Amino acid sequence: MTPPKENQTARRRAAAMSPEQRREMIIQTAIPLITEYGAAVTTAKIARAAGIGEGTIFRVFADKDELLQACVAEALSPEHAVRELDAIDVSQPLPDRLTEAAEALQAHMSRMGAIMGSLGHRGGKHPGTVRGAGREESTARIRAALAELLEPEKAALRRPPEQIAALFFGLLFVQPRTEDEPDLTPRELVEVFLHGALSGNTE
């Protein structure tokens, strides 16, 4: 009996993505392209970057407009930032915890600002459809995660952890910048937040 040829061996095909997995993959591929090209990015360019046919995009998105809105919603989503905050070791000293939190949140806000800036100046409806409710929910979830980081010091805080978390988030979000001074590093910002503006050398 002739042995089966190697090319006749059954081959297992990679499991096909579900529509939701495909949708997520396209969004993650599109976000950096939207940041670079804004609303002018084409679905053909996104498809090439994702290694799929352009028609695949329209099997999970009604049109390009829906894809752009989904990308903005993803940029505003607090999920990634909240996961990073939840992963911070609460056994660390408070300054170290808050420094890690500041780094994670600054990265989140930078990503959010990049995609909103790419689309927002064009006056389209893409950012505005999710800006209000999405930002409010995002802020609430991030503040709650920050409050958890402050919980071990609850007895030593001047205010409840939730209020301190809101103040810290506000400082990160509206950090003023001056032309003749470098921006505060996350560590420096935390030191000012915890200890005030005085350096300690007041004599």
C-alpha cells in the first residue's frame, strides 16, 4: 500500500475570528493611522495595514464613518488605563503608587488627545457623538481606580480618598505649561501634589 503523501496530510486551518474579534482588530489597526492621517485615512489603507481585504471592514462596519466613531470611542474608553491602575502594587509607598498612576494616565490622555485632535479640527460629527457621556464615564471610572490606590492612607488623608483622587486627576488633566520651564515629570508632579509648592528650604 502506497503511504500517504505529505501534502495529503490534513491541515488545520487557523480558527476564524468572530465578528467582534475582527472588529476589535480593525479598530486597533486604524487608531494609529487616524492619528497620523486624520479623517483623510482611507479604508483601503486600513485594510492593507491589517492584512485583510477592504471588503472585510464593511462586513463589521456599515461605513467609514462608523469605523471612525468606533475608534474615537475606543480612545475615550478608560478600560486600558483602569487595568493599569488596578495592576499597581498597593504595598508600595504612596509616592511610588501615584507616580505609576500619573505615568499611566498621561499616556492615556496623550492617546486620547492625539486621535481627538486628528478628527476634531475637521468639524465632523465623529468626536462629538461620544465626547460627553463617554468622557464622563471614563473620568468616573478612573477616579474610582485612583481612590483604591489611596485607600491604604485613608486615615492620614485630609479628605476622603474619592475627593483626593478627583484633585489628583484634575491636576494631571490641566497641568499648566510655561514656555521657559520644562514640564514636571510624573515624580515631580506627585511631590508637589503631596507636599505642596514649598521645597522645605524656607529659612
